[in-house]
Amino acid sequence: MGEEKFTEFCVDVLKEEGYSPKIDEDGDVTFKCEGSTLLLDIHEDDPDYMCLVHLCECKCENETERQKLFNTTAEINEEFKIIKISVEGELGSELVVFKVEALVDSREQFKLHLERWIELLMSVPREFYEKLEAASQE
């Protein structure tokens, strides 16, 4: 399945599920969920591969806070195998990236897993920030 066709059916499925997806200038699909923007990244070199991403800002004031951020990231990554979490950016302008990566070779497969992926991308950040807050109070 080509990239364009994959993007089209992802947009169709998202619309069927009640979202209002848009295709950005990079060809990525974005849509709102519970006030957050999720990004569906489709790679040109492997059009069956998709990555659904939830970006969250997190500003650390010092290296101690930043280390707690990395420790919480490692803890959540151990707990939730389907989601990968990483931290990007410099001190004071960190971006926490929550993502689900998958190979999807059919509309049915995408539709079957979409709800679970979105549920995880909305709930895991809440748990992440609760654990980070608890770590900050220690």
C-alpha cells in the first residue's frame, strides 16, 4: 500500500471515529483528542509503518528535575511496552514524546487498534505526570 493511499484511509477511519483530521505540510495527519493534538506520522520509505504521537511540553528548572524526568520516562517505558516515551530538547524547554509505532497493512487492522492506541496516548501521559509529580515531592 502506498503512502498516499495509507494516509487517505487513515484520514477516512479517523473521520468515521468522529475526529477531524487534517494533513499538514509534511504529509502528517493531525487531529484533536481531549484538547490535545495527536500526530499520525507516515514514513515515505515504509508506507505500512505508522507512528501515532502525543507531544507534551515539560519545563525543568534544573538538572535535578531533568534527571527525575528521565527516571520517570524509564519507569513508564518499563511498565507500558506498547508506548515509547522519549525526552527531547534542552534544559528548560523539554518536550516529552509519547508514541505508538506499528506496521499496518490494512484499513481493518488500523481501525481495530486505533481506539486502544488513542486511549493509551491519552492516559499514559496523565500517569507519567502523576509519577513525575510524586518524584518531585520526594
